[in-house]
Amino acid sequence: MPFAITYSFANFQTSDPSAPLPGAELDTQLANVATEINSLGVQLSDVRRSDGKLANYSVGFDTLDEEVRSKLNGAGTVTTFDLDAGAFASEAEAIGGVATQKIMAPSTTATAINNTRPYASQGEATAGLLNDRVMTPLRTKDALDTQRPYASQAEAQAGSNNTKVMSPLRTAELLAEKRPTFSVTSSLTFGTIADGALTTVNVAVASARAGDHVLIAPVSATPVGVVLQGQVTADDTVAVTAINMSGSEQTLTASSFKVTALRL
């Protein structure tokens, strides 16, 4: 509330000009003045900093100019063109991380983060010497590939390198080169086979050679007691034999079989 004068020294001197001012009243008025000055100082410190600028968080939405409020409440949009360029932190200020009255843009935020915790380069990742860099998934892979590099197809098939890692693909390529297999699925008809008899049907299997092991896998079940055998009888040809050991006559109509020649 405003300061109120409760005693008139002018009236006192008019009525008694030769008398000294009343000390008690003078002390009271001076004390009231001091109280008001102190109160103003407290109130001013709520909105003004020691550097003369407005205190942080001292300005609320309701204290803003109507035009500014209209832009912030959805009637308009505040863009970077509405702000003074000096309001944005420079790259140096962003990296310094000291200024408290500047706006951080996405680019300067990224610069500050990258400077504080910079990402390792490929060379730094593979060297593995620095302890103040951030490793991304890519750089981690770079480092792993350098420390434990993958074998090439030629290295995998040569089998002489003891410092390279074998991937599933290189392992499959090695097995294919060292232990090749040649397969075909074909429909075979053995007909009626008497008990204790056998029937042979030839199947074309490209690249099959004498000495290859032969595996016969029926796609559907065969009668119990019928044994299937295979043998490479000529280049690219596998003889599949059905032996009836069931104790009775068996008829094997057309059915699919997978015939595989395995070179060991």
C-alpha cells in the first residue's frame, strides 16, 4: 500500500516556529520511510536481476503484450523470423555451455552434443585407443571387422588362414566345395514287387559320379519292409533299387523321391 504521511512538520513549525521538531514524530516518520524503501527493494528484486535485466521466470503469459499472446495461443505462429538473430546461441556459445539467455537451435544443439561427446571416426574406432569418443553401431562393426575380419570365399575354401572369421555363407561355400551334393526330386514307379524280389529304376542326377554316396528320401511313406538303395552307375545317372523284404507282394505306384549324390 502507498506510503501515508501521518504528521505535518510544516503545521508544527507554523504554530511554533521557535520550537525544535518533535523527535518522536520525526523518528516515526523516518522509520516509516525506511520500511517503504526496504519493501520497494524486495519487490524490485522479484523482477530485476543485479545486472539490470528481468529476473528469470518473472514474465508470465498474462503479462505479455496482447499481440504476442495471440501468436502463442494459436491465433498465429511465432517463427524464427519473429525473433532477433542475436537471441540464438552461436556455435561457440553452444559448445561453451555458459550463456543462459540464448536460444538453442537444433543445429547448435547437435553441435554441442557432438562436441561434448563426439563420435569416433572409422580410424579412431579401428585403432581402439581413445577413451573419450562415442561408438555408433557402424563404428562398432568397423572395429570388430578390423579385430576379427571375415574370411573371403577364396580364404574360406583354401582353409589356410587362422586369423579370419567364418560367416555362415563362407561355411556353406566351403562345405559345397569340399563336400558337394547333387540332388533331384523325381517321380519313380517300381510297380509290383514279389516278396524277396527287387526292382531298379534309373534317375538322372546331374554331376553325380561313381563313388558318390547316394541318399534316397521318399516324399511320402513307402510300405513297411521295402528297402530303398541307390548307386551311381554312370556319370549323371543313379540307379534306385527297391527291395521287397516285407513277406508279401508289394506294389509301388508313381511317387516322388529325392535322390542325392554326396561326395565325401
